[in-house]
Amino acid sequence: MTQMDLPGWELVWLHLAATFREMSREADRLAGLRREVSALARASLEGMDLSAHATVAAVRKLFRAAGCDPTRYRPSSEALLRRVLKGEDLPAIHPLVDLNNCLSVELAVPCCVAAEGAFTTPATLRAGRPGETFESLRGPFNLEGKPLLADAAGPFSTPITDSRRVKVGEGTERVWMIAYLPQGTVAPAAVHAKLAELLAEAPVAAVV
């Protein structure tokens, strides 16, 4: 699914179908999962400088190789970990986004979730070009030097933030979840195993 123009990365693509119909039935389990993942991260990282964490350091290194300062534009996983370490729990956004964020925190790697049909394959993992931008979930976002995924229509995802084009909405039933792994640091099998664990606790989706 991916043409790799940036060395050192390994991407895991996970095709998911939402299984919730009445969110009230799953809300408590999902809230419990967010709290549990947050608490486990705080306990395991207590007293640690995140820059010394092997996976965080490996992701930062890949950002710099692409031309991006990870202390200015933080990987999404690191931004979530910093939030958790401040004592906050992961926020409730959307069941599939919440699942994505839990996976990201558990593995300390950037993960994104994109609505099925919002992009085409194959996608290319490359560095952003001069003058390249997209409308992100946070507003206009300068892509120059950032690692990103692009299809025939242009960039749609980064391990920092995603474009509005692939945003998961209330009616989204199928998505692609993408884990950005630093090669040799986190194994693809670990992503599949951890996702299975999370779904066992909060069954909001099924792998298809």
C-alpha cells in the first residue's frame, strides 16, 4: 500500500469496521480503557525524560532526517504522552479516534486514523516539499520537511496531524488506521497484538 521514499520507517495499515451502533453501550468500557492506558503510561514513564525513551528517540531521529524539528513539531504520540504525564487522561473524541490514541500511547508511536475512501492507494511516504500545505485538523499546516503520506491528490496525513480530507466523522463506519513505526524499534506484530488487546477491552471495531 505504501511507496517508501523515506528510509527508516515501517508502516502498518489496519482496516477496521466500526461495530458500535448505540455508543451508550460502549461508552463506559471505552472511557475505562482511556483511563487505564493513561494510568499505565504514567506509571511506566514516571521520572523518565521522554527524550531518553528508546521509541520516542527513534521517532525523533526520523523526524530530523526528514527535515523536521521534533521539539517544534512534536510527533502525535509524544504530544499524547506529554498530555498524559501532566496528569490528564486521554480525551473522548470519537470511538475509532480514541482507539487510535490508546494504541499510540501504548506503543509510543504516531498513529493516525483515516476514513475509508478519503484517499487512494498506493500512498507515498515522503518529506513535504517547499510550499506544500494542507488543511489540517488544527487549521492550515505547513508540510515542508515533515514526514507525510500522499496519494494522487496530494498529502493527507502526517505523524503530527492529519488533513481534514481524511477526518473521521459521526457517520464513518470503516477506516484505515496507520501506525508509523521506527524500523527495528517496534515490530509490526506488536501493533497487531496490542490492537487485539485494546479491542478485547473496548470492542468498538473489528479488523477486516
